[in-house]
Amino acid sequence: MLTRQRKQHILSVLRRDGHVVARALSDELGLSEDTLRRDLRELAAEGLLQRVHGGALPVAAAEADFAGRQQLAPQEKVAIGRAAARLVKPGQVVFVDGGTTAVQLARHLPANLQATVVTHSPSVALELVAHAGVEVVLIGGRFFKHSRVAVGSAAMAAIARIHADTYFMGVTGVHAEAGLTTGDLEEAEIKRALMAAAAETVVLASSEKLGAASAWVVNPLTPGVRLLVSPDAPAQALAPLRKAGVAILRSDNRNNQDNHGDSDGGA
């Protein structure tokens, strides 16, 4: 089999199964694992997959810059943002991450809400200018233009001095084995710090992030994480996440937990 044919076959297996296991595929094709790993490296360099230990996963489409991400699943992000806004209760202190879905959360907070929003995203902060009852705490640091958020040691130090009720997290990939991932090392560190400083974490995940992975791990999936998805999130993508013990919330009008979830974290 020619190199081009092998690579096309690898990508077709990835589309079909949602992952590639290097040993199994090398046996199927009668190739050495070294040859297959070389193909995976080259495909990863072309941005066509994300290499992980033992194989590969779909690359996260959400690694595009802020403007590019605005074009991905815009209606899903509105629905998820609206549902996330309903989870913010009066008097709470909440962390709101950067990203296009987080902007929708801020945009849909009730006009009469009395709460405190802590964010390292100027885009989120600006959405809340007209919310008289929402106190906004803007975390500073080095401005990471790709995602329009503050990162670095100054941001980390500020986060360490805050205890929040809920962290609304944005990621580029959610995978049962690879965990919660993002496309930048410093962003991953900030997200990890925000997660540690909050009593609970709600991950805002439009469908293109489900089953995908990026290079930098924020945290493994744990039963304490709640995942807020759209009503149209594919059942096939949710099944392994549910098996990992994650509580799944659907962003429908009731914002009820997915009926197939086995945790009691409905909202």
C-alpha cells in the first residue's frame, strides 16, 4: 500500500471510529508500528489528527482564533450560553472563561441579576457593562491575542486569591480518555488554576469539541465535572463521556440533565 493510500485509510478509520489504535491498525495493514507512527506524525504535522499515546484522535476544530471560532456552531453556542447563564444564581461569585460560548453566557445573564463575575477575558467583561447588578472583576496579565484572554504569572497570582462558586470553562476538546484539552500551554495552566479555585466546574462544549483533543491537557474528566451541551449533541459522542462518569446537561429550555446521565446534578 502506497503512503498516500495508507494515510487516507488512517483518516477514514479516524472518521469511522473516532480514534486510531496504532498497534491494531498496523496489524490490520501488515505494517510495522514504526511505519504507522511515522504516518501519524506526518498527518499530525499537517493538522489532520492529534497524536496521543498508542494512536491518534480527531484534531480539535476549535483551535482556530477567536474570529474563526465565532463561525463554528454559532446556534449551539447561543443555546449553551443561554443555558449556562441560567445556572448563575443571585449572590454567587463565578469564574467565566474566555471564548465565544462564554461571551454568549455573559450576553444572556438576566438584567436584574446580582452576582460577581470574575474573568480574564476583556470580551466577556465588556458584555457586562450594562448589567448594573453584576460586579465584574477583570483578571490581568499578558494578553494572549489568539484567544483574547490574560495569561501568565500575574493572572495565576490573582486567581489564587479568589474562591468561586462555579467555573464556566471553555475548552477545544473533550474526550473520555484524553480529558479536557486546549491548544495553548499557558491557557491550559490558567484553566487548571480556575478549576482548582472553584467549588464546581461546568464545561461549555459545542458538538465540534466532543470526542476531539488538543495537545495541552487541562484536566482528566472526573465525575465532579458537569458538561453542558446542545440538544443536538450526538449520542455517539456523549456515550463515552457519560461512561466516564461526567454529568451531562442539555441546553434545552428546561436545562435538565440528560435523561441517560447517572449523576444527580440537574439544574
